[in-house]
Amino acid sequence: MTSTDSTVSLLSLLPLIASALPGEWTSKPQTYDDKPVDDRGELIRADGLTIYATANAYGNRGKLALRHSRPEGKDRRYVELWAENGGGRIPSPSINCTLTKSAEQIAADIARRLITDCEQIDALARQKIAERESADNSRLGTLEAISKAAGLAGVPR
């Protein structure tokens, strides 16, 4: 599919991109009031790696903006990652593609320019989530031990 029209529907383009990406990918439109939004959606790999897509947004007429969508912690907030030694916040990888490219060309750009960086950030985010859950479980274990020693009923989970 080649599009020369910058008003191309992301709803129709995302499934074509997903099928052209290496591995098992699906697409999902973003919804508002349970209705699909035509210019926003996600590409989701079978292992959960997610790329957020917007078309013609934020002054990028004729462009498809693609950005890694970090996994959420159990508090349903995205994980912030910070570089060691005060290096600042680690941004989510992103690229832009022109909407005049075919779905296959956009998928090739994603595979070549975005997926590797997304995998690295996704792994760091998942590690951070696991570390937080382990620390939370440790704190709950300590609170349960204190509650038991004090003769209290326990700590709700």
C-alpha cells in the first residue's frame, strides 16, 4: 500500500504495518468514548513490546510519529528511567516516517531504526518494575511480621 495522501487513516495502515513487521505483531486503535480514534493507535508485539503511533499530529502533517510505550507498573503508571551518575531521564526511543511510504517500507524503518532501542528500554523498565515489586513484597513481609508480633490481624494485600 502506497499513500500519497497525508490524511491516510491510521486505522487502516496500522494492521498492514503490523503484518509486515518481523515476529508476531498486532495493532490496536486508541479509543475515546469507546470509539476508535483515527490518528492514534498501537503496534503490540506478542511479548508485550508496544509502539505508540500518531499520524499528522503535533504539527507533523504527512508524518507518522512512532514512540516506544513503556510498560506500566502495578500502579498503572509508566516507569521512569534515569541514567546513572546523574545523567538525567532516559527518553523513550522514537522515529518519524513520512506517510507517503508503503506499510512495508514503514515496517522496515521500524525494524531497522526503532525496535532494538525499544527492546533495550523495555528490558530496563521491566527490570525496574520487578525490583519495585520485590521491594514492595519485602516491606509487606516486614509489616506482616510486625503485625503478628504485636498480635494484630495482619496487613491486607
